[in-house]
Amino acid sequence: MTTPQHKIGSGFGAGSTAREVLEGIDLSGKLAVVTGGYSGLGLETTRALAAAGARVVVPARRPGVAKEAVGGIDGADVDELDLADLESVRGFAERFLASGCGIDILIGNAAIMACPETRVGPGWEAQLATNHLGHFALVNRLWPAVRPGARVVSVSSRGHHFSPIRWDDLQFERGYDKWEAYGQAKTANVLFAVHLDALAGHAVPAKDAVPAKDAVPAKDAVRAFSLHPGSILTPLQRHIPKEEQVARGWIDDEGNEIGGQGFKTPEQGAATAVWAATSPLLDGMGGVYCEDCDIAEPAPDDGRRGRSDDAHDLPRAGVRSYATDPAEARRLWEVSAELTGVNAFG
């Protein structure tokens, strides 16, 4: 079976920064929505997009904190949004749609990682609810504002190697493992982009071909991407006890980052999302998982997954086939639409 999951030689790499991948790209007149765009990688994403001329809307669970964080960034605006609360998602989307603005870039960056067992909404597991279902509802509710040719970027993680979708116990009702739950949520982020691209990325395949009934010109197609930003120490680790971070070799006993672990800076970590959102090299493409500012290669399907107690027992690169399987993506979309009650594509 062929796959589009192969490097294209972008000219960038793990050390590239968001500003570097945007060099020569003018985003004047463009509008970007970046969830969690006021902390960690999200803040660097907001800075880079705004510096390239974009107006950036930052939906934030803590709008006061967000306004302080982005206060010095020209073109950045904050509104309230809690991804774990579907009514909050609805409220943000309604306010945005009422503004009459269109969206050119939508980056689902906000996330929680390896938190203690937490239930939100109707009893959903918090990581799946926040990282996937909230973004699913948000994108579908904002869909009327998404402009032709826009890109939707879903920030996933190498952590997707921890778990495929657990169809027999989606909400971890029969025992909770924080890393497996994180892995499932990150797999969901990849699958979301796969099926969104299949729904929205229809393009006429050839000049003389008879287009499908729902086909649109390639330049007008909305394309979706997912990605691993790299390993970065940010507030995302806030739920992981210090002693666990020490045991994993991330920090020393004084809380200082340990060198040589392959960590990126936040500026480097934001680069792949910005690249996926703007690179002309990706014109006409979509539905792929990226890393280090390029399309990722497939990971070995050896049946081995990272142990939930050892994040270093993960393949260093690549994407699992279960995360890019179109049938899995379609199934997850249907389940997500049923759970959230939202589906812009009917």
C-alpha cells in the first residue's frame, strides 16, 4: 500500500525556528486562530505568525493570563474558550462567526498531558475531551468561517505511539493509565486531520477528468495536517511530578533541564506547526503527519509501543499506521460527531 508519508526535502530540520520557516512569507491580510496561543509553543506560534503579518486570535481558558502574555504582540487578540466545555466552545464559535471574519489558518495547539484521572462534561476522560473532542467541536462550529484555501493544523505528538484508539474503552472506564490516555488523544489528533482533509480537501485530479460531485478547485481546497512538534519542556509538563521528570532524565534534582536529551527550544518547537500552516511546498497536499519541518516517514509496524512508564521507549521518529488509517479516521469522526453533537459535513 502506498502512502504520502515520505519526506519531501523541505530544507528545514529539527533546529529550524518558526521565524526561519516563515522567512519570505507574507501573511498580511490573513487571520489565524491558535488555541493555547499564549503559552509555550503556542505563544511562539502566535509571535511568529503575527510577525509575518497575520492577525492572530488566541482562544484561551485563562483569558486574563493570555492577554498579559500576548499584550506586546501587535495583531494578537484574546477571547475565552475552555476546550473541555462544549458550551464554552459553542460560545466562542458564535462570537467569532458574528464578527464576520474569515479564517485562513486554524492551529489546534492547546493540550493537556499525562494528567491524573479527570472527568469532564458527561464523564469523558479529560485528555481525549480536551485534546481531541474540544478541537473537533471547535473546527466544526467554526467551519462556516474557514476560507477557501485555508489550512487546519492539528498538533499531535510522538506520544501517539503509546496507544491506538481504544474502541472497547474509549473513556478509560475500566482502569486509567495517564500515558496511554495521552497516547490515545494524540492518535486522535492525527486521525482528525486525516479525515478532515478527506472531507475538505477534495480537488479536481486532472485537467480533463470528470470531477466528483463534491470536488472543488485545488486552490480552493481546505487542507489539514498533523504533527509532532518535538520534545520541549513547557507548561505542558505541569501535571508530571518533579520526581518523575527527574527519573525520566528530563531535569536534575534542582529542576534544571538536562542537556543532550534532544529537547528543542519553544521557538524550534513551534516551527513545524507554522511550516505546516504556511509552506508552499505543501500546496496540493494534505492529511499527512509532519515532524522537524517535513513530512514524517512511516514508523515500523513491529507491534511494539512505548511503555506507559517509560516515554523513552518510543521510536524516535515516524508515524504509526493506525494513526493514518483512513478507516480508523472515518470511524473516529463519526464517533466524535455523535459525542459532541456537531458535524459541519452532515
